[in-house]
Amino acid sequence: MSEQLKKELEKKYNPSNAKEGLNMLAQSLNAKPGEQTVIEKNLSDAFKEFEQRTGKQMTYSEMRQMFG
């Protein structure tokens, strides 16, 4: 997998600063049971885009590299 793709997905789906990250966390904590949280949606969208662009599923190691 190219480093460029990893960086693109990191930038697109990770919060850009601490305030944005805290807002995402707060929204996720306030989600109703069974409702997809903003964090889950971002990860799901990133996994789908990765698979579309590479033709393979993202491994756990790749996910950890991009999303900590």
C-alpha cells in the first residue's frame, strides 16, 4: 500500500485538531443505542474507500497506522 494513500485517508477521516476530535467523541457518547456514531461512520467510510482504491480489505495493522 502506498504511503500517499495512507496519508490521504488519514487527512480525510481523522479529526484535524483536538477540538474537532473532542466534538466527535462527545457526539459519539451522546448517540442513541444502536445508532451509528460519527467515529464509526468515519472508520467505515475509510475502510470502504481503502478497499475501493486498493482492491483489498484494510488489515488491522494498516488501520492502526492510519487511525492510531
